[in-house]
Amino acid sequence: AQSVTQLDSQVPVFEEAPVELRCNYSSSVSVYLFWYVQYPNQGLQLLLKYLSGSTLVKGINGFEAEFNKSQTSFHLRKPSVHISDTAEYFCAVSEGLGNTPLVFGKGTRLSVIA
Amino acid sequence: DTGVSQNPRHKITKRGQNVTFRCDPISEHNRLYWYRQTLGQGPEFLTYFQNEAQLEKSRLLSDRFSAERPKGSFSTLEIQRTEQGDSAMYLCASSLEAGGHNEQFFGPGTRLTVL
């Protein structure tokens, strides 16, 4: 069965500093990987996704992630964060072809400090 | 607004009561998903539909839970005899199944509080 581990439940970082949010997954088959962001009192919004091809994926709001198959990781990075990036970030995985249900990690709370 | 909508946004009920939530997906999307999110956790899959057919149900979906999508458009999620452990955010998402993997678009959720 697939599972997702987000190693950090909270990450505080100063404004304009770089940040990395870690995600590891386990699966016995090929996977699709996603990062979603959830702002307070809002639904989840897709930041980026890895389906195939280049292992470096660029998303919205200056975020990027790198798929590492040997380490089963999909860490999210941003070179310079803004106050507006304060939110909950979820890594998710799905297996197989088509739009199968997502398995989410527990989330990482990113707090950007002025 | 062409996004996923959910109603109500908040529901407070007493233990033992029945509640029903509604989800309206993006109009051309044929897949609809329900997830549940408790405090400090990521969303957990409950069930999903392709058009009106319910394709899969999670073990989390006890027999007190029932979901329908009668005409392949909107969906309802009913919880009978609510328990305090049902308190959570219930999220709906939709996607277009057309080969490949397409994005699931999420609604704002319905927050259920069982007293």
C-alpha cells in the first residue's frame, strides 16, 4: 500500500530565506506525485505535479520539486519565501493510470516570519 | 464561478442526528471524490464516482455513511447517527477522466462539528 511521510510538521522560516519541505513516499509501483497548498479556510490548491519526464518540476508561486526515485522522495523548495506563503502544504501520491484517489501526507505548516 | 462548490460550509449537529452535505463539481468533470480531513492530518480518501457509478469506497466509510451521485452531476454525502468522531472537514474534489492523470480540483469543504 502506498503511504506518504512528511518529515516536518512545522517549518518556521524568515522572509526571503530559502525553504525545503520534505516528502517521502512508499509504493511498489510507479507513482504520480503532487504538492498541494491549503490557505486558512480554503480548499486545497495544486502547486505542482510529477507525472513523468524531467525530475525537476516547476509549479506556481515560484515553487519547484525534485523527484528522486532511488530515495523515494519529492521535496518541495522555494529559493525565497514571502509572508503570503504561510500555509499548510500537503504532499500526495497516486498509483497507476487515470485519476485514482490521492493518498496524502499529514502536512507541513510553513510559517514565514517577517 | 466554475469551481467546485460545497454546501453547507459549516454544520453543527448533536450526536445521533443525521446530516447531509452537497458537492457540485466543475460541470464537465466526470469524476468526483470525497475526502475527510481531521485536525492536524492530511485529507483521507472516502469514496469516488465516475459519472453516477460509485467506483471505490474506503474502509473509513462505515455503514453510517452513504454517498450518491444520482445523475452524474452533484453528489451528496449523508452521515446517519452522527458521532463525535465524525467531526472533521469533508472535502469534495472533481476531475476529468480523459486518459492520463488530470488534476483534482478541491472545493472549500464542509466543516462538521458533532456536539
